[in-house]
Amino acid sequence: MDMHIAIVLAGALLLLGSSVARAESGKASYYHGVGKSGEMTCAHRSRPFGSMIRVSYRNHSIQCRVNDRGPFVRGRIIDVSITAARALGMMQAGVVAVSIE
């Protein structure tokens, strides 16, 4: 009986985990981006094109749309457009530690 409950709970956790946004943390940089000027976009290695990602740095948090693949620099998890970098307040630093979801 206890084994059955454990299997059911494990299955429920798998289902819940697949529908919840994946949170990541790591380094972000910015680039000229792809898309319309002034649009907050980003490049991510695996998130679907068109999906929205919340990027947080210090006390700033923005939403940007995935429209490119990258970054291709080891240790970085996301590249944001210049417009998004300005909104995050990361222009001076260039590369910053962020969390995304």
C-alpha cells in the first residue's frame, strides 16, 4: 500500500513539474538582438520561440520574448536585447547574474 502511494505521488510530481515554468539562474549578457527596434527580446538555447521569459536582475524584473537562439558563450544562460538590458539596468556591467523563469 505504501509503495502504491509513493508511485502515485511520484507521477503527480512529474506532471506538475512539466507544467510549471523552469527557473534558471546564471549569467546574462546583451546583444543587438533580432527583431523590431525597441522590442524586449532575448536569445535562449532551448525555450520555444515566441515564449515569454521573466528576467530578474537586482531589483529589476522584465518580460522578454524568445526570438533567437543563444547565447553561445559558455556559462551564460540568456542574451537580452539592448532595450531589455536598459530596462534591467545592466548596461554598465555588460554581464550580470540573473534569474529567469
